[in-house]
Amino acid sequence: MERYKCYTGEKVYLTALALCDAEAITKWHNDPEVAQYGIDFREMKSLLTVRDEVNEMIKSGEAFAIFDKFTDKLIGYSEGCEVLMGEKDYWYKGHDLEALEFLKDFCFNIRNENIVTVSAFSHDIRALNAYAKAGFKKTCVYRQRLIRGRDKYDEIHMDMLATEYWATQKG
């Protein structure tokens, strides 16, 4: 399947999410190390279920597949500005931050949003740090929103206003 690159950076490129991406996304949703950060980790997901979810994300018009620029490998996806980096080899290497910059551009310049929101659970330090580095500010905490065994995690919401985004842009 030919992919049309919407955004290309030094490490990643973004394309529209496609139904053929569902197989990789199913693998990530069923990998405990990847899925532990999402609320839907409480259930195993079949390929059929994920295909339906991907179809809905595609219909929303704001879902992207994230590819490694050099290998053309699907490494993650996004819905709005929320990013799931499914390929663990790409964690902590800045691919998510580059994707976030493109996603902010899409939300503020193409969709003309005034506010963009993201969220992550308190144990997902990688996501929270990436969102903070990208300029999102903490706005709300739902205390103990997620329970895993005896552990309880807060759900942290962050946002960015268009004026804050524009203040960081050159030119």
C-alpha cells in the first residue's frame, strides 16, 4: 500500500492511519509492556476489535501512523495529539517528540483548534515527560483513576492553547 507522507522530519514521518495498521496495533495492545499505560489493558484485544477501532479513528480524520523515516517501519500511532509508541526499540529516542511537533502543527494550523488536550496515567512517566517537553501544561488530575492490583494511578490531563503554541513558533 502506498503511503502519502503528511509530515516528514529527521526521525519520523506521519501518514494517515490505515486499516492495514491494525495488525501492528493489535500486537501493541496485547503486549503487557506496551499496553500497561492504557486503561484498556484490562482486556485482550482481537484483530477484529482493533480493526473496528482503527476504522473509527480513520473516520475521525485526526489519526496518524508514525513511521521510522529510515526503515519505513510503523513504530506508533496517534489520535489527536496523544501518541502511542508501540515499538519499544524506539522509546526514549525522541521519535515521540518529533511526532508531537507535527501533531501540534496539524491541530493548530490545519484543524484550527484553540485548545489541544492530552492525558496519561501517572506511572507513564515517558508520556508525561514527552507532553511536558512539547509544551503541554498540567490542568487536571483524576485521582486513583486506574487500579492495577493494589497499585492506584492518577489520570493526568494536560493541554495547550493556540496562543501558547504560536508563542513558541518562529516567524
